[in-house]
Amino acid sequence: VEPISLGLALAGAAASALTGFISYPRLYCYFTECCLQRPGARAGAVLEQELDKRLFGQHLVKKVVVKAVTGFLNNANPKKPLTLSLHGWTGTGKNLVSKIIAESIYEGGLSSKYVHHFVSTLHFPHRQNITQYKDQLQMWVRGNVSACARSVFIFDEMDKMHAGLIDSIKPFLDYYEQLDGVSYRKAIFIFLSNAGAEKITEVALDFWRSGKRREDLELQDLESSVSVSVFNNKNSGFWHSSLIDRNLIDYFIPFLPLEYKHVKMCVRVELESRGNYVDEEIVTQVADEMTYFPKEERIYSDKGCKTVYTKLDFYL
Ligand SMILES: Nc1ncnc2c1ncn2[C@@H]1O[C@H](COP(=O)(O)OP(=O)(O)OP(=O)(O)O)[C@@H](O)[C@H]1O
């Protein structure tokens, strides 16, 4: 082979590799994280599979989250961003679910540069700075959605957010095609809060007392009462919020309080993930150590699965 033709052949190969790289963004995204990384159908399948495997005792959550997120990701032309509001008792899986949603869309999950996690007490602590927070929040959201339409925003501790602050992002959640040249329609907003937990527990407990199966509880039994109680709760972060008023929250997702058997499932998973043998005696001991309410029936774990892991340290 002559040096010139070899050189030409190499140059040709390099050029075609380069155009291949450019014309196949997916290949490029194999090496570096990209916005809109995973196709909708694939993300939906991952989401369903992971929720089935990792989330216990939340049949309503599974159903609604899979339907809402998959439907949204598969819609090439959504009319507004997806807004999910997750409500329930502490330690029932709200952070876990938002993590699983993030991981289903971006491999990096919560560490992805397209997933943004705000914690009210950390990022917006002082009531007197609310005007400044409103401006910052608008800037953050606008900047990140400009960089990637499929940005995910998670707002934790909504019940500790100062009333009125969340309304500053209302325009982004509405049915606008564009605002100042930016379309927010492909973004996902997830709000987490303990507000509404009492109402959810009340309904679940009534259901249990009337001898019905937990799995027969339907979303209709809870959704509207949760949204009303959150709207009217002064400490919900959504107090008289125009997001609720204007129906900009697509789904209110109720997390049921966890029972003894769910706590045991959490202990087993933790034992396995630490590479330990699942000793049923330890599982029972840890579950027995948790406290349960109401006082008479002792059905629901006070802290859900939250302190299971530290309690387990004691036995290992
Ligand atoms: N329903 C569940 N299924 C499986 N694991 C769970 C469930 N609920 C909680 N856990 C586990 O318990 C721990 C605490 O859960 P998580 O942080 O998701 O609770 P949370 O509802 O967000 O609580 P908080 O309202 O206090 O923030 C996590 O490690 C999580 O994996």
C-alpha cells in the first residue's frame, strides 16, 4: 500500500468516524452524559422494573408514577411540564421514588447534572430572604432548562418551605409554549412533603378497620382529600398556592404508612445489600424494635423504614 493512499484511507476512516460520532449522538452519549439520554420507552421499563424491585407497600404510588412518567416521556409534544407532588409519612419512600425516577431517566440519577435537588431548610432557610430566593429560583430553573429541556427538579421538604416561594416558578409550570425563548414543557418537577400524611393515615386506617385489604385502596379514595388538606395546611409550602389553585400539579401521590411486614422487607434488603446472610431472627428483632401507631392497634411504623438501617448496625 502506498503511503499516500494509506494516508487517504486513514483520513477517510477518521472523517467517517467523526461524522458517525456527530450523526449518532447516542454513540457520543455513550461516553458522556447527555440531556434526553434514555429513550422514553426504555426509561419507562427501567422505572417499572426498579419500583417493583425496590419499593414496598406502595401499590398506588407504583401505578401512578409509572403511568404518569412513562406517558410523559413518550409524549413528543407535551403541553406542560410534568408535576408530581409526593405526600406521606416520614420514611415511606418519597425520596427513594424520586431517586428511582431520576435514575430511570439519567444513569447518574441524583448526581446527574440534569437532576437538581433543592432542600427547603438548606437552600431557602430564612424567611426574610424570600424575595431573593424567588429570583434565584427562577434563574436556576430558567438556566437549567435552557441547557437541557429534560431537566428534573426535586423540591424536598415542601412542608418547610416559606409560603409563596414556590409560586415564583408558577409560569414555568403553566401551559405556555415558550417564555423568553425557553420551553419548559419537557421538564419534570417533583415536590416532596409530609403534609397530608395525617389525612392519608386516617383513610388507610378506616380502610383497615373496616376489614378491607390495603391493596384495594384506590387513588380516588385519597387524591382529592390530600390536595385539599395540603392547600389548607399553613405549613405545607403549598398553602393557598396558585399551583394548586390553577391545577398545575398533575398528580398528588399518596404514600401509605408502612406496616410491620414492610419494615421487615426493608431490613432484608439492607442485609442483602451489605452482603450479609438474611437472618430472620435479626429481621424480626429489628422490626420489633421500631415503634408503631395508633397506640391500640400498633399497625403503622412511626418512622416508616427510616431508622431501620442504623438499628441494624447494632446487630451486625
Ligand atoms: N416503601 C418503601 N420501600 C422500600 N424502602 C423504603 C420504603 N420507604 C422507605 N424506604 C427506605 O427507608 C429509607 C428512608 O426512606 P425515604 O428517605 O425515601 O423516606 P421519605 O418518605 O422521603 O422520608 P421523609 O419524609 O422523612 O423525607 C430509605 O433508605 C428507603 O430506601
